[in-house]
Amino acid sequence: MGLRFLRFFYISIFFFCLQNFSQVTLPIYQDYLSDNVYLIHSSAAGIGNSSKLRMTVRQQWADVPDAPALQTLSFHSKFREESNAGYGFIVFNDKNGYHSQKGLQGTYTYHLPLSDANFFEQFSFGLSFTFVQNQSDQRSFGNDDVAAIIQSTSYYNSDFSIAYHREGFSSYFTVKNLLLTAKNNLNIQEPLDLKNYILSAGYYYGKNNFIQLEPSIMIQMKKSMGQTIADFNLKAYKNLSKTQIWAAISYRKGFDKNPIDNFQFISPIIGFNYDKFMFSYTYTKQMNDIVLTNSGFHQVSMGINLWTRKPRGAACPNINSSFSL
């Protein structure tokens, strides 16, 4: 009787969380530091001098069964070399225990140049629409009180993003979850607003130095949850013939009304670009006093730059790919 009650209790908690917080679309990790800003900011689609195809595989807590796992495949480009308009697509599969979500995102962007070819300055605007299918696999619950079925629901989402670049300075502002709300169990007349406001800024410098540096910061603000998340990053680059090697360190901290949710992560990242190919590895370590396991999170990103054009004045690496083809 006691065991059955505990199972029912945990399943009830699971569905409560699923109903209220599962619709967060694509999770936000440190992927953007692996030359994949488009995963977070729609306005980055087609923003540089290359069309970019990227794939990311992420696994949390490798020694824990059914631990969270994420796979993404993205592509973005300009419509034509002389065009100011761009587009992009993201396909993702996000699995966490019995719950999973698969999605397809499409993006349209417009880039407004503010300078000539020798000096880079630009405004960018992006709008994305996403279709997501949520799925809950109850076949493995092992409880007679729960039907052994797969429940599936779908929904649409949208993001709006703007960007401003000037030489080595880059900045983005994105509003995610424009179309999403969730049930508020404390006030059923006023649903929860799930919008996530994201502000990023960075500066790339030292082009003629032995090593180039790019410090950056990203802040997420989730008003309805009273949560603020900040990433503090530093990335270093070194060019060697047709190879660019780079390394980064990212520190993420949560600032929440509930001290329990004030998590901390440290993520060292290493990667390289060879000709038109790129590869990176990210390891994320939890720094909280209480953690589920010490195994950490592992992430691999790889990609290829296509149809690379002439570099566009002095600009950050997200604008100018390492090498022109």
C-alpha cells in the first residue's frame, strides 16, 4: 500500500510539472559558444559571410538511466549573396525520462547594413515560428493505476529577435515563447506568462595579437517564475595556417526567489575550425552543494560552413568565418 501510494504521488508530481512547465521549446545551454548563436537568437540567421550547418548532441548525467538528452540540427543562410534577407531551420529532439519533445523551427531575418565594406555595422531582425510535439510514454511506469499508453500533444510557439553589430561588438535581444502560457494553479483566471527575455553582448578584440579574446555575457529573465539566469563567458582564439583553435570558459548562475533554484554551472569548451569544418566539446560541471550525480554533462558540436564569401570588414567571428573558400 505504501509503495503504491509513493508511486502514485511521484507520478502525480510528474504530470503537474509536465502540464505547467513542459512547453519551454528548445532548452538553452552553452551551444551558442560553439559558433551556433542562431540556436538562441533568431536574428543570427544568415548574419555572417557563410551559410552554416550545425549539429549538436548533449547528454546529461551519463551514469543515470533516462537522463536528459538533446539533439539539434540547424542550418541558416542568406537567400542570395547580395540579399539582405536570411532564413534558417532547426530540428530538435529533447528527451527527459518519460517525457520528450520534438520540434521544427523556421526563421526569417532581415539585415540592415549601416556601413560600407571596409567598416562593419548592422542591425538585424528575426522572427521564428516553431511546431512542437510533446510526448509522455507511460508504458514503463509499472503501475496498474496508470494506463500503459503514450500521450501526445502539440503546440506552436514564436520568437522575436533583434541584433546590433559594430566592428568587434555584438549584441542580441530576443523574446522567446511569444505564444505560450501555462495554467496558474494559484489563480486560474490569470495564466502564467512563459516569455523568456534574453540579452547577450560581447566584444572581440586583438585581431593582430598572438591570441584574440572575446568576453561576453548572456542574461535570461523569466518574469512569471521570478528567475534570472546569467552566463559570464570568455573565449580565446588562435589562428594556425588553415586551422583555428579556440577555447572558452562559461560560468552560469541562477538568481531565483527560491534559494534552492540558485544553481551554478561551470563549462569549459574546446574546439577547432579546419578549413570549412568545425568541431567542439563541452563539459558542464554542477557546483551546487546538492547534486544528483557528479558525472557532469557532455556535449559535442560539429558543422560545416558553406558558400563562404569575402569577410565583411572588421567584425566578430560570428560574422566572419575563419577562412574564405
